[in-house]
Amino acid sequence: MNNSEAMDLVFWQVVSAYLFIIIILAIVRIKKIPRKKLIIVSTLRMTLQLILVGYILIYIFDHPHPLLTIGIILFMLGFAIFNVYQRTKATIQLPLKKMIALAMIIGISVSLTYMMLVVLQLDPWYDPRIFIPIGGMIIGKTMTGVALGVNNLIHGMRDQQDKVEGALMLGASPKQAAKSIVNEAFDSAMLPTINAMVGMGIVFLPGMMTGQIIAGQQPVTAVKYQIAVMLGVAGTVSITVLIFLHLAYKSFFNEQKQFLLSKRSLSKSEKPVEFQ
């Protein structure tokens, strides 16, 4: 294979990769770990979803249109917002859900627009071969960051309820009383992205860069794209989480600056936390 050729797999090569799943199933069976059904379902879902998206992308790449590109990005964004709701361990009320959705829509839209028009300078701007894969990576990483921010904010408010109420009684504003919790939630949300940047290139090669190299792209070109994407991911996660936290901490207080989190139970199986 020369540098201009993309590596392709024949059918039996792909099938042979499922040997790893058989090994996993054997391990969980021997150890009597109740994950057999989940592993099988996850494998089937992954296979069917990737095959389906493959055929969808073939059609979109053959018929590039701005509405198709935007439609795919909006679908990804909607699914990411829904997934944040599902991954949040506490029961969250509608106002907080709206804040999550608003933060993700604003943060991701602004960052993707800057990324595609200024950094990558796509021509046409809706080029699906670049817009959709890079947009998907940024949305996926942002989803993880926001989910961590939501969980840490809610649990921080619960675990440090006495501290927040004490600060309010001493005359602190809600913003001042919740400052350390908000900062910890932001730090937790950013940590996976920061850790990925630290280990990238030494501990592991990122997926996009690996894919480009396998497809025959020059490593230097792949590195430049990876750097741009990783910086875009870091910026999008930080902007989105910051918007969410700025909006969300206020939902824990009423107009009289009283703390509203009166129930300590946060489990979805128990009573929901009351938010304004």
C-alpha cells in the first residue's frame, strides 16, 4: 500500500474482529459477571448503527447540501442533550433541562461556526466530509463535559448544603456562596479533556489522527488537523460548561436569595430534588 491508498478490510477480516467479543463473553461467563446480555446488545447496536450511518453518509457525501449537513448536526446535538439528561444521576426538573439544552446549543453553535469558517475555512462551508465528522467529535466531547458538570454541580450543592446556607446567613450572595461548588464542577468537567491533551501523542494516538494516517494522509497533515480539533474541543467544552454553570447555580436559590435544595436524596429511584 502506498501513501495515497486507503487501507480497506475485506468481509472476513471484519468478522474476525468479533473474536474479541467472544473472548469477553467467555471471561464474564467464567467469572459469573452478569454482563453477557449487555455485551451482546451493545455489540449488535454498535454494528447496526455504524452500518446504518455508513450508508447515510454515503448518500450525504454524494448529495452535499447545507440542509442535510445542518440536519445531521442538529440530530447529533439533540441526541447529545438527551444523553446528558440520561447520564445525570439525579432527577432534574424542566428548568434545569432547559438550561442544559440552551448552554449546549449556544456553546456548540458558536464554537462550530468559528471552527468551520475561521480555523478550517471550509469551501463550501457545509462540506459534509469534514463538517459532520469534526462536528460529531466536538459534540460528543462536549456532551461528556456537560454531563460531568451537571452531576458535580448537583452533588456539590447537596453535599455542601450546610456550607452554602452558612455563607448566605453571613451575608454572602448566592453567587459567592456557590462559587467554590461551581468552580469544582467546571474543573471536573474539563479534566477529561485536559488529561486527553496531556497524554495525546505519547500515551495514545487520537482516533481522527489514526484514521487519517490509515487512510493514507501524511502524518504531519494529520497532526495539524488533530491539533485544531483538540483545541476546538477544549474551547467548546469550556464555553458550554461555563454557560451552563452560570445559568444553573441560580436555580438553587429563590428571589429572596434562599437556598432551595431542601431534600438530600438525589437518586433517580428516590424523590427528586426540588429546583425552582
